[in-house]
Amino acid sequence: MSAVNLPRTSASQVTVVLPRSTTVREYVSADELDTLGNPVPVNAPHQFTYDSNGNLLTDTVQGVGGVWVRTYVYTNGHMTGDSGWVKQ
């Protein structure tokens, strides 16, 4: 596989035409993947729920491909884990 290096310009948009046989991969961080390894639209609007102490309980995001929820777990007031993004 070869990489395409684009010159840096002041333009805010670049159009690249690739041959049909070209595979394009978009790399995302692990926080942007659901528990099955699929991309989550983390730039879409989020809805949050909190407990009575103000701790974040859930983070819900809805995108074109569905709804994902991340649930947070607390022990003695300290976050001890989360579910990762789970598609509903």
C-alpha cells in the first residue's frame, strides 16, 4: 500500500481523486469505536445523565447509523470503569 502526500496550502478543502481499486482507511482512536469495533459518531450531539452527586452516569450519542450509550461505574464516589460504547 502506498501513501499519498498532499502539499500543505492555505486552502481549507482538498479534493483527491483515487483509482477505483484504492482502499481508503480512516483511523480513529479507541474511544471512537464501539464494543464491536465499529465507528461511533462522537462528533454528533450527546445527551448525558447524572446521579444525585453530579457523577456522569451515561453518555448517549445518536448518529445516522444508530444510537450508542456509554455507561460509567462508580465505587465510593470514584469512577472505576465504563462500558465502552454499546450500540442500542
